[in-house]
Amino acid sequence: MKIGIMGAMPEEVEVIQELMTDISETTYGGRVYIIGKINTVEVVLVFSRWGKVASATTITTLINEFKIKQLIFVGVAGAVNPELNIGDIVISEKLYQHDMDPSPILPKYEIPLTGVTFFYADPVLVTEAKAVCEEILAKVTTMIPFESLTKFKISKPKCYIGTIGSGDKFITSSKQFAEILIDKPETMAVEMEGAAVAQVCHDYAIPFVIIRTISDKANHEAHIDFPAFIAEIAKHYSKYIVQHLIK
Ligand code: ADE
């Protein structure tokens, strides 16, 4: 079975590519699709690009041109649940688009012509992802240098299964995330692609899971250490997750 892997950052794609053998590449719409194998399983790896439209077109190509039968998405997210800390992981139970509002024609957040607000990830993939994420978090101190963990105040990172809100906005204020929480208080994390990718997977009946490492708390400091977090923490998580999820 061919598995699609999408990374939300080029740095993640680069390290995941190190796991691949029998590599070839094809370009569609400016995206480079890297074809090969991980642990003898056929995979196609691609940088999602950022935002709902870019990521939706990328996943559509993975499905229609490469005939993937399952999707694993790795990336980072901002935490809107105050219990979450930087370095934690959120695995999608379900996703919705926090900037979708077709009211008064349809209910706020409902995706037109689907009757759906929440797109559910595949429960089997979610359970498998949870086991792999627990594993990585248990040995995080052996995988990532102490200085990096201290820099991001990562001490006992946890893994959650929950609701992810996606929208075409990098959330950088408590006012913005308070608005998200008023309507959907169960939202754990926000990012810019997951629910769009989930919508396309739903249309084509492709089982998927979205796995997001918390890079920031979606407040005024959200963007400050972003590149350093990807380079020092998130890309290592993503590589480990993919390596152990694909067997
Ligand atoms: N991805 C990582 N952090 C984010 C934030 N604060 N808002 C939206 N997407 C993000």
C-alpha cells in the first residue's frame, strides 16, 4: 500500500527524505514529490506548503496522481489549550476550519455541501501514532541536546489526542485564540493546513492522521523562536514519528 507523507516545513521533508531508499522525484504545480520507500513500504513525500489552498492542492495530487491509500501529515502548531506546553504533541482526533463561516446560509464552521464541520482522523492511525509519540517523548532527552530542550523549556513533554482548528491565519494573540475557544472550547491547537487536507481525504475516503508538535502558544511570542524550534526540535520529532509509524 502506498502511503503519502506531507511535511508542513521543508526542514521536516529534508530529514524524512534521509529515511528513504529507491528515490526519484516528480514535480507538479511547483511541488516536488519524492517517491521511494521507507522500511520497504512505498511512500510519496512532499512539502505541503502553507495554508489551506496550497495544502489541499498538494494532497489532491498525492491522491489522484500518485494513488496514495493513506496519509500521514507532520508539522507544528500553536497551542490554544492552556494545559499544553511547547514540545508537546497533538494528534488529530478531529479537525475543523476555524475561519469557515457560511452563515446565515449554513451553520458557522460547516463545510458547504458536505454537512460536516469536523473531519475525523482514522482511529487506527491515531492509536498507532499515539504509541509512537509516547515512545519519542519518553526518550526525548537522549534524542535532542539538553541545551535545545532547556532553551524551549521542554521538560516532560506530553502527547494528546484532540481537536485541531485550521485557518489561513498565523495566530499570535490571546484575543485571536479566545475567539476560537468561545465557539469551540475543545480546540487544543491551531495550524494552517490540517483541516483542509482532512477535507480532501474525506472526499476521497483516504484514511489520514495529522500529527503536530506544539511550537508556540499562539500568543505575541508565537513567531519569535519559530525557525529555531523547527531546526532544533520539530524536525527530529517528525523524522522519528515517520520512521516508526511506517512499517
Ligand atoms: N503553526 C504553528 N504555530 C501556529 C500559530 N500560532 N498559528 C497558526 N499556525 C501555527
